Amino acid sequence: MSGSPATTRPARPRTSGPGRTLIVFYFIMTIAALARSLFEIVAHFGTAPVAYLLSLFAGIVYLIATIGLVTPGRTAFRVAATAITIELLGVLVVGTISVIDLRLFPFSGDRSTVWAYYGLEYLLIPLALPILGLLFLRSQRRVFTEA
């Protein structure tokens, strides 16, 4: 019907402004965590296998969160929310353990991990990112789940 107004879907705010910025930060953290962990695993895995595997796990979580954030639909929303929740728990648990027992993850050394000291080596971005991510998902729930 050429005379009727076209039905339009609301713009997805996650693809511009704060949503785009969040996705960019998740992508950067994905590259940073995966590159660091893969290099450390290949170069000297025996030195600190727990730290390197934790960084690899963090990189995979960041990757899953990134994919969830850029993909429309309810399933992607749930995937992103789950990955970001796991990320927050990982940062809090690993961060707390690293502060309690300094020997496990020496600060600024090759035996540290992305989430050690709440991500202090990464300017605390690993601590702020999941909080901002969950707040963003909460504010955009309707937009993500329409479709």
C-alpha cells in the first residue's frame, strides 16, 4: 500500500553513542586479553599456568560478550548478560584473591592476569566494563529483545 505510512522499527541505540563505545571497549579487551594470554601460553606456560589460563578465559568471556552485544535478539541479549555477569564475578573473585595473596599474581609481572588487582594493569577497565555493560543492558532491554 503506497499511501500508508511505513512501519519502522526503532533505531537500536546500542549501535551508536554509548552502545558503540561499549562494544569498542569489549572488542579492545578481547584483543588485549587473548593476545596476552596466547603469547604467554606459547612463550612460557610453565611459569604461571593459572594466570595465563585465567587471562585466556577472560579473553573468551570478552569475545562472547562482544558478540552478544552486536547481535540482535533475545538469545544474544541473554548471552551478553550471562557473559558480562561471569566477567564481573571473575574480576571480583580474582581481584580479591590477588589482593589477599600477593604471591599468586605479582603486580606488573609476567605472572599476572587481566583480572588481577581488579584490572589495575588495564587502568581498572576490567572492573568498570562489566558494571557499565550490565547497566547498559538493563537500560536497553526492550530494544535488545524486540525482534
